[in-house]
Amino acid sequence: MTTEGVSGVMAYDEVLADRVRQRLEHADLDAAEKKMFGAVCFLDRGNTVAGASGDDLFVRVDPGYMDDALAQPGARPYEFRGRTAGGWVYVAGEVLDDEVLDDWLRAAWDAAAGLPPK
């Protein structure tokens, strides 16, 4: 995994970020990491797939599955700068046991798989 970003204080849970990193390293994916907007983001071919912001995980979701995703425990709409972003969901850190984290990351990578590289 490659890393890039800006220096400064990042407002994300480093333990959660490490848990995501460990899974991506063992998944044999072409993942990269970038720090931006106070979060750490994980990318595939230049597309943001998931990230840690505060204690929460945010993930890309196939737009056709947004209702199902939002019905999951701990899930809520992704809001950034006062706007809700379609195709993205926040997942509360307290529900992210290993199995739940794995499921969300797998779904996020699947949602991003069809996107063209940036």
C-alpha cells in the first residue's frame, strides 16, 4: 500500500485505520492511502473506497443498495460540509467488530470495482 497526504493533525481513530490497513495488506489489493480533510482514505486505482473519520468508517456503497446499507446497524448517511453524498455511508465505530468491518470493506471494494481509474 502506498501512502501520501498532508502533514498536520488528523482527526481519525488510528486504531480503526490500522485495522483497515491490515485487512487491505492481506487482501492482495492495489490499495493506496491518502490523508485529507481530517480523515485517512483508502483508494483503489485513484478512487476513494473507504476511510476513517473520527471513530467512524465511511464506505462507498453501490447506489442501488443505499436503502439496504442505511438499514444496517450503526449506518447513517454520509454528510460532508453540510451536504449528503449519495453512494456513501458512515458506519459507527462501536458496531465495527471484525466481521462487520470485513463485510463493509468487501462491499465498498465491490462497489468501486467497476469505476474507471483516476
